[in-house]
Amino acid sequence: MTIQYGLRNFIGFLCARRLVAALLGICLFAALTTAADAQAPFREQLSRLPFKIAYETYTSDNWEIFVMNADGTDPVNITGTPAVHEHYPQVSPDGTKICFSVDEGEGRDTIRSLWVMEADGRHRKKLADRAREPFWSPDGKIIGFLPQEFPRFNVVDYSTKGMSFYHLDTGMIEAHPNSVNLHHLYNPCFAPNGKWVAATVHAGMGVSHGMMLIEARGDRIINLKIPGCRPCFSPDGKQIAWGPGDHEIATAPIDLDSDQPSVGPRRVRIKDEKNKIYHVDWSPDSRFLSISRGPDGKGDLSKPGTFQAACEIVGVHAAGWNLCAVSAEREGILDFNQATDSDFTMLTSNGCSNKESAWFRLHRTGGSTQ
């Protein structure tokens, strides 16, 4: 019995060792696979994502909205309207619809209007005239926008006064409860929890320039006290990205459920001293960022349907501008001019004023993909 018992223990010991070795092998393989994936060219990582990116581009003397895969492949023109200028695409949280701006007319007589369509470009519908920079509520039932400041058009983004909400179910337009005190805002976005709208203000609301949190259904306004413009919340609601200057994009933590939200230390800093970098947007899983990147400029009035101003402004032609993607999970500083293809990838390369990217997840209904 003693010998038998000892033999059983010895056999059990060998089996346990084999099991541990097998588990260690699996863990080692997983670790090596993860490491290899992290070292893979960035485009290869993006190619595995089930996401699309909408963006504006200027082609054949016309602004259009395109949609491409997350790695920049298979770009498709979803508007295809040679006589109409579309830009500033914003995708609904469920990925089924895109709201956007349309410019009709020339110069100061231009009418910029708010439209919505299916994510494949079908079923276009105008919602409001003299409406700028739309943004979606987290439930996808409301499209916010900024009314134009004056009857005649001015291309600068902050030529706005007030804030309005278009209700998709009723077609009614509702003014923000504190609309009378909202002035010279641009690039608004809803917080994922629906409590706040973040926006940049320029020469208005008692500040020369700043980024504000505006209570979505109240009158509270919080100055985030960070330099720069164009804030964008991560879909998980834990971070904010913005441009601290013409040559930097940053991300930082933010607690949007706090009664007094504030921005924490910058976690990711992306720099490019040669080119301007603007229009940051998050992937639906909050792991990646897309950015507009290109040389400084003031537009090209020889291009129909364009205006003269800083090239990052909506409706201004930006020669040489392309879209790129980076990881939002890295730490520290990424310098575009020293980075490798494992750090970032260019999503477009034609330089045709590619701007205002907007990620979204494919939406499937009835076996089809929209």
C-alpha cells in the first residue's frame, strides 16, 4: 500500500508538472503573440478592427464625404454630389446615421445647413439652415448644432450664437436652456453620460479663448482651464482629447460623473513641429485616435466652394492635408517626425484636404451591413 501510494503521488507529481508546463507554454505564447502584435506595423493592427472612418475630402472641385476602413483601405465616396459641398461628418453613436454640413451659394451669401443621412449615404434629409457643427446625443435621438451668429455667412468656426437641439423623432428644434448666454462656441460634443457638452469658445462668454463644459440640461458652465481647442471625449467617457496648440494633440483623464469635472495630467502627447495637427477623434473602443495633419495655409480661393482662413477651419481648402492614426494607449510623447510605422500610420496620402475624421462601428441589421 505504501509503495502504491508513493507511486500514485509520483505520477500525480509528473502530471502536475506537465500541466504547469503546458499552462506556462500557453501564457508564454500569448505574451509573445501580444508582443509581436505590438511590434507589428500599425496599419496591420488597424486592419483587424471592425470599424469604419468617415471624413471630408476635396475632389474634382467639390467637397465630398468618404468612408474608409480603419486602416485607410477601400475609401468610398458616399455623397457623390458634384454640385453640392458636404463636410464635417459626425456619426451617430449606433453607427447607422451621419449628420453633416452642406454649403450652397458663394462668399457671404453662402447658406450652411444641417443634414442627416444613412451611414451609406442614402436617404438624405435637410434639418436646418444657418446651422453649424452638429453633434449627437449619446442615445442618438438628438442632433445638437450651433446657430449662425449673423444672417450673412462668415467662415470662421466661432461665428455662432446660442445652441439648439434637433429632435429626430418629432422634427422639433429646441433651444438649449442657457442658449442666450452661449456665444462664439465651436466644435461641440456631448459627454457619453449625457450630462455635459464640451466646446471651445473664442472671444465670448467672458474669456478670450478656452474650453468649456456646458451643462446639457441646465445653466452651469465650467471652464476646463486647459489651453487649446476642439475637445473630444473618449467613447468610454474616461478621457478627453484636444489640441493644446497647432502642433500638438493631447489626451488626459476626466471624471465626467463628478459634480465639478476637471482634466487630469496629460497622458498622451502627439507632436509635429513641421505640420499642423487637428481634428482628433476616438475609435469606438477608445484605443485609437485619428488626426488631420498637413502644412500651414490659408486656403485657395481658386477652388470652388472654399473660403480663405486658417486651413483647419470647415470649408477652407487645406492642400497637402491627410489623415493619420495613432494608439491612444501609449504613454508619453510621440513625435511624428521621429516615429516609425509601428507607432502610427497615414490613412490617406493624396493630400486632398482630408479632414474631420469620425470613427464608427459597423451596424448590422437583418444580415446586412450598414
